[in-house]
Amino acid sequence: MSGPALSWETIAADGGLELCRPSCQRGIGRVICRTDEAALIEGVRVAPLALWPDDRGYFLEVGRAGQALLAAFAPSRIQVSASLSYPGAIKAFHYHLRQTDLWTVAAGMLQVALADLRRGSPTFGMRNTLYIGVLRPWQVLIPPGVAHGYKVIGETPALLVYVTDRYYDPDDEGRLPYDDGGINYDWELQHK
């Protein structure tokens, strides 16, 4: 379980947003089991998606401009991307100073790890874990300053489709290693 970070090191800043490496105890933070969970990191939003299976496969609608979690994205700045990852792959941690991400898993399953790096945030240092994909079709909105990453779980590759509220800018993206000592996320199998 995540607790308040007692010390920190500044890693990036932009305008009024200061991002700091927290000092967390080893673990995975709060596991989010409902889309309206009170323990979500400030600004993170989760919404269920309808998945329509039939004898040919399934259909999953990622979003419609101006509706649901995409409502805050300006249509003229949206970028849609996809990332295919193999079972067991870990891609973590990224953070942005200005960009908001909206993640949808179109195939497979992910263990998503989030960590609040925003100094002054009421949830600074808090970590969330979400298990999302075809068995739990949820979208996750990740605001600037929240570090994010994932591990592909299960025996099949995972396809992550993500929408961003601005075009990719390498100067806006920061990275921390998947085993960062401040976030201290435990990627090992939890239920042995």
C-alpha cells in the first residue's frame, strides 16, 4: 500500500507543475477494482468500455470526439497511437509535464502502474495498480505529472491504443527506470 512520501527529489518542472521522485515503500499501491474508486490518484479517471463479442471476434469502440473521457481533448490536437508488447514485457515509467494520455487495451491484459509525481498534489507519492484489457475493458485517463507504465500479463501479446491531447513532443516526455527506487514498484507476481 502506498503512503505519503516523506522526502522527494525534483526531477522536472514546467510552469506551476513540479515533478518529484517520491520515497515509497516497496509494493504496488492501491489496486483499483471499480471505476469510481475513491483511492484513485487525483486527476486519474477510469471508465468502462463496451466490448461486443460474437463468433468472429469482438468489437471495442475506443471513443468519440467530445464524449466521455475524450470530451476534454481538443479534436485538432489529438494523436492516436498503438503499442504492441509481448507477454512479460515491462514498459515503465514515463511521465509528461503537459500531455494527457487516454489508454485503451484492445487485445491482451495489462498490469498498469501509476505513481503521482506532482509535488503539492493531495495524492503525491500515491501509487495505483489497475488490471485492464479484454477481461476488464476500461479506459484510463492519465494526467500530466502521473508516472505510468505497464507489464503485459497472461500468455498473449497486448495491444495498447492510446490517445493524447497533443502531438508527441520529446521535450515533454520524461522517463524513470521500471525499477526506480523512489517509486519502488514491485513488478513481481503478487498472488503466488
